[in-house]
Amino acid sequence: MASFSKYKTKKGTFWRFQLIYIDPTTKIKKRVGQGQFITKTQAKLAAEMFEKKLQQSAVRKQEHSFKDIYELWFENYKLTTKESTWATTKRNFENHILPVFKDANISEIKTLDCQNAVNYWFKKPLHNYKRFYNSLKTVLEYAVRMEIIDKNPATAVIVPKAKQQKIKKRDTKKEFYTRDELKKFLDDLHEYGSFQAYTFFRLLAFTGMRKGEALALNWSDINFSQKKIIINKTQSNGDGKLVIQSTKTEASERTIFIDDKTIEILGEWHKLQKVQLLQLGFNSNSKNQLIFASTINKMHNPNKPRVWMTRITKEYDLKHIPVHGFRHTYATLAIQGGMPPKQLQSQLGHRDIRTTLDIYTSVTKEQKQDTAERFTSFVNF
């Protein structure tokens, strides 16, 4: 309750009010006062306005759980990013953040609560603990901007640092085919009889495109007369389903050129696919017809190329590489064939030329190691 008093100064007589209240955030008793009111009525009105603001603040901070605010924030977040990105964020919240904070009154979440959560994620251990922390902090910052809480309790958290562990890295330098290995793989795959798989891996190996880009291709993306393909989309995992979305970066959206043999193979597959899908009851004449489609004329699961790869390498006892290794294969053979870095960067859709040059450096080092042996072999004495 407010108290009022009259006081005098050289400028005249004034009224002031004093008020003792409990801070709704800290729960600490505080005192506030304000003066220089000409009449007691003005002082009373000012005190009443201050008390009303306190009551509104207290109600505001009692009615919202962390989950409520997260859902408000997430609806806006979905409008700013790709489905594959927000779907991953949603899973992170549902699996790791909401189990800790879901029912908590957002105004009562303290820095210690945030610190304990981060420590828990770190010790479990969860490798993405920093990502979870940043997501938690983002929702709390949203609550600050919406004037639901006064300050973000997560900003003062001390984020643990993982000890640098010597982890044996996968030797990605060997995850590609040489010219001879690639030829044998494609020959054996053609003999195996899956023309769709053969076309798919031929396309990857002779263009350097990403697996997701190939799986999202429509026949309308190919210009057969000009021997080029427009890459403007990719396959991705959405909220529990496969989706087609824009490419990873602006540089990934590109036009790539293909050789005569690959164009010929694509043409053969186009005709064969029409027959196969018609036998299954599907009309494949739509401009949106996928180049690579399942038996129900839907987009393949992203694991399908790996299944194709595993079958053929086991059947013919071939060297096994990841599907992404065909992109590395293309880059390596292109470098050995003398393709300039900028041209290769454009074909691969690298945003940064340094990514392309890293491949050049790796290949050049391996070629240098053969220099002495090549010379000795040539002079032969």
C-alpha cells in the first residue's frame, strides 16, 4: 500500500508517494518513491498506475510455461527457414529441451536451471549440447523481446568445453574410385540389370552432383539437345517425411553440362521408365515426373542408393565407397584430366573456391608422390 506525504522546497510545496512491493521476478521486497506532484490527487494517481503495472507484470509472468513460449516462437521460426532445418530443431526440442523445461513457469527459470541443463547434456554426453543451449537461449530471448520476462537467464551460463580427444579420422582420401575402378563398377552394374541404378551412378560419377540433387530431379530439368541439367532443388528430410526444397546454398543452384554418353544413357532410361511405370499403372508423361522413382512412382528414400551400392559391390566383390564418394570420384578424375579450379567449382556447386582447391591440393600431393617412380619407369635403367 502506498503512503503519501507533503514536503517543501525552494520551488514550492509538493506531494510524494512511497510504495513497498514484492518484485514478481526476484520475490524480493522493494521500495519505490516519486515526488514533485502538485496535488495529493496526482500522487495517488501515479501510485495507482505503478501498482497496476506491477499486477499486470505479476499476472503476465505467472501464466506462461516454457512450452507455451516455445510454441509461439516456433511458429515464427518455421516461416524463416527450410522445412528440413526446422524439423531438426523441432526434434531437438522434443527430445532434449522440452523434457527439462516443458512445464516450468518461464518467469521462474533461473540461470542455475539453465546451467544444470547444459551440464546434464554435456555429461550424458550429447555432442550437440551447444546447439541445445543456443536453442534454449533463443526461446528465452524471444520471451524477453515479447516482454514476457525481463531478462534472459541463459546468457550468464558457462558453456562447458569438450576435451580435445584424438579420434581416428576416416581416411576420406581413399573414398573414391580410380578411372579403372569406376569403369569396372559401372560395367558390372550394367550387367547386374538395374538400369535405374546404373543411370543414377553414371550421372553422379560424370557430373559430380550430390545424391539429394539427383533424387530430386525431374525430366523437365534436363535439356537433351543442349546436354545440360538445371540443379535448383534437393531432397531433404522434413517433419517426418521426405521433401523437395531449394538447394543448400546459392552456389548450389547451377547448370551443369553432361557428356554425350551420359545423355544417351539418360535417354534410354527415360524410355524404359515409361514402360515400367505404365506396367505398374502410372502415367509418367507429367513434366514433374521424377527421373528416379520407386515402384509406386514416389521419391526414393535417401538410403536407396546405398542399398544399390551394397548389393552390387557384394555381388561382384568390388571396392565399396560411400555414395558421396562418387562426387569425390568426379572431382578427382576431373582434376587429373586437367579441368581448371573455377570450372570444377561451378560444376560441383561449391560456394567457396577454397573447398575446391582443397581437393586440388590433395590430388596434387598424391600425384607428386608418383613423380620419382614415373621417371624411373620411363628411363628404365
